[in-house]
Amino acid sequence: MEEGPILLLPIKDILASPPLVDLVVIGEGEITFVELLTCLQDKGSLPSLLVGAVVQFQGQVQINESRPTIDNIDEVLKQDYLLG
């Protein structure tokens, strides 16, 4: 997983056909990542309308709304990532 503010390729190139990755997180990733995992666990597929994500949807690169900056990171609930 690549993280940080700098992408070496434009997002549309990363998700071009064939895509190099399935999803790109834009903006703050802490909440987006938890929502992504929840969707994958519940539905078994990538969400097309996930705030803070860019995905391939129906053959097109879909750029969703960027996740806003978290003003106080302490407000983000600690997640229990142990599954069982």
C-alpha cells in the first residue's frame, strides 16, 4: 500500500485499463480505509461511491469526493482490526 501526499502518476493513469491498482484513496485515509474494509466484508466488492476514493466503475474512472482533513485525529475512534 502506497501512502503519502505524492503520486508519481496521475490517478486516471493509475486506474486506466488495465488498472495498476483497484482503488486510490484521496484525502484523509483513516476513515476511508475502515469504510472500505466494511464494504468488502459486507458486500464482497469495491464500493463505487466511497467518499475519499477513486475507483473503476462501469469502465470509467470515477473520482469521488475527497475525504476532508481530520481536524482532531484523537476524535477518530480506535478500530478493533482483529477479526475473531
